[in-house]
Amino acid sequence: MYDIAIIGLGPAGATLARLIDPKYKVIAIDKKTGEPGGFMKPCGGLLATDAQRALSAFHLTLPKDILVDPQIFAVETMDLKAGLIRNYPRFYMNMDRHKFDLWLESLIPASVDIVKGACKDVRRSDGGFAIKVHKAAEIVEIRARYVVGADGANSILRRCLFPGKKLKSYVSIQEWFEDKNPHPIYSCFFDADLTDCYAWGVSKDGKFILGGAFPPQNCAENFKKLKNKLPPRYELGKPLKREACMVLRPAGPKDFIFGDDGAFLVGEAAGLISPSSLEGISYAFNSASKLADVFNSARKNLNNAYNRAILPIILKLLAKNLKSIFLYTPMFRWLIMKIGIGSINIK
């Protein structure tokens, strides 16, 4: 019997496991192995300024082998339907997302037990939780007094314990190509005919990633249309791989869930991701840090304490929804891009 079981060791789960007081007996379950062909989080691999600030608050410095070429400081933004192009300064760090996740996991103290396997089921049992994990060729059961879902948009914990809670979701599809573009690119594409969210293009270590977040209906067809709508100067080389995953996009308070009665959700599993940019790493860091503080202070009602602690993050995300109105309403976006507010000239 463990005190706390953490499902998922992405930025949220690894941070919680690192910060939790060693007085707790903790086990963490994760399906990343670091081996070729193993699970990797589908991600464009850009570390936004909010996530950089969170790392600074933890007194962490990023190892240089996680960074990749090139480092680009402007995003070329296109409204494909309106035919508008603007460049905006951005200070993202271009990184290898899989190496980043493995580095965060390497910071977890030895006092935390780590099981490599896929979580298959979570249920309440005998005043705690029973968690079934597919480990190698066997199914093992882990018992814990508390359980934390840090397992992303398609959280197994959320689906098992809160099956009636449906959060607003999109399908993120991205394809990797050999990079044939003469200059490094970081691009952002809007087209209301394809998605009410956005798409992206990123040069990364001699490869070019084209991706987008689409409503589930006709998502594959709309991704195909996106490729056909790219300007001629975008050359897509030999396709290398395609990957897809669910991504959440909160539209209001109903799109968050933090758990109850000994179960907790952090990061994107709780719905904590920016509705304007789909940036989630900073919210993973910050929500995990809040939950660690709650556990470490041993408050009487942990779930209520976590709900209060997370309130500033919720308010920040609700404010991001206001930004989304201007960014994703075609008329407002056209006006902002036409005027050129905040843009720079590229020579």
C-alpha cells in the first residue's frame, strides 16, 4: 500500500514526484521507456516563456543537449483564408520534447518508486485506490491511499473515476518531413474553413514538422487540406512519420476538473492548457507545484485545499479565453493583422 500513486511522468507528474515530501511512500507509473520505438509525447517541442519562468522558479537550468537547431525568435503568422502574413517576435526555445521529459524524470529522487508500464484501470477500493498496470507481459495491481492523474488530455484516471465529465477536445495531428526549406521556419497558420484553432510549422534538426489542432470530425481530411493550402515556398520533403493525440482546449469553468475524495488531476489531465496557444507545460509545472505544497503541508481536507490553491491558475486561463476571442474571430484577427499591432518587419 502506497500513500500516493502518480499516473504519468510528463512535466506535471515528474514535477510532483520530485517535490513531494519523502515522508510519503510514493509510486509513479509511466509508459515512456527511453528505448527506440517506445512511447513519445507528440509535441512541436517549443518551450514558451511561461514554462521558462516556471523552470527558473524551480532553480532548474536546461541541459544543452535538450536544445535543437535552429533557435528562432520570430513566428511567421498566416491567415490562409484572408491572405495576410505578419511576423511577431517570440522567445520560444526549440527543444527535443522526448529528451526534455526524460530529463525531468531523471530529477525524481530515489525515494520514489517508478514502474514502467501503461495504466489500464483505476478504481476506488478499501478506502483508497486500486490501479492496474500493464507491465511488460503481465498485469500488476498497485494500491494507494491517494491517486494523481498526470496523464494528459486522454487521462485514464479521469475516464475511470469521472466518466461523466467530458472536456472540450481537439485532435492534434502532426507530420514530420525532411526539411527542404532554405531558411529555418516557425510558422502559425489560421484558416477558419479547416479549424477554429490553429496549425503550426517548425524547423527542427534538419526536419520540418507540420501540425494542427482540429475538431474531431473530419480531422484527417482537414489536415490533408492544410498541406494543400500551404504557400508554394513551403517545400515538404520526404514524409518521415505521422503522429496524433488528443488535446484539450478549455472554453470555461466546465472544462476543468481537479478531482475529489482522494483523487487529484494536474496539468492537462485537469484541463489546464492555454485555449489561445495550446501551451500546457507551464500549467503542468505550476499545478503540480501547488499540489505538492498541499500534500507537504498535510492539510485536513487535501482536495479542498488543492481547489483553493489552483484558483489563480484557473483565473489566468479564463483570461486567456478573452484573448482567444480576438485571436480566433476572423474579423478581429484580420483587423489586428491588417494594422500590424505588435508585428516586426523581416528583411
